[in-house]
Amino acid sequence: MQFVYTPEGGERLSWPFDPMKLTSPEAMAIEKLTGMAFGSEWIESVQKGSMIAIHALLFVLLKRQRPQLKPDQVVFAFDEVGLEVDEDDEAALAADAEDGASEADPQSAASGPSTT
């Protein structure tokens, strides 16, 4: 999965969206900016489209290239950012959905596909 930022009239930037690869100072900055726990709360908020969560993510990613950047200097429109799913992610999401369906209905998972 890629986090993509395409500022109007600017160059498209993208980064792998793997929260577990963010450094501890980046995770701490995210917690400080959002008030959310870095783990599942913040990750879930990014995936749900929380502007606060996305702002913090974009800030720490841009700060890698511009160390003097301040959070209030990061200004963007919602349509300039997004998460892109690649083929590997789609396969993993489909497998997760299938596993979830099997867990939700153990009878159908145990009996397998119908042969009638």
C-alpha cells in the first residue's frame, strides 16, 4: 500500500504505507500531533480518512526531506492525498476477507463448498 501526496500543480510523491517502519521519533510526533495512540487507533484513523491522522502522517513523511518543517506549514486538500492499494495488497485483503467470512460462519467453512 502506498500513501500518495499530489499537491495541486506539484510533483506526485509516494511512500510505502507501513506504519511499523516509522521511526520512534516519527511515531511520537504522530501521537503528540493527533492525541491518538500510535498503534491501531491512529492506523485505523488514517485508513478511515481522518484529516488529523493523515495530516500527521504527511507531516512526518515530508519532514524527512525538510527537517525544519513545522506541522502548521503542512497544508493540503483532502483530494491531494490518498492510499493506493497494489496487486499484492489486493490479494492479501481478499484473503483476509475470506478468512473473516470463514470465522464468521464456521459451519460453512467446515463443510466446504456445496457439491449439489
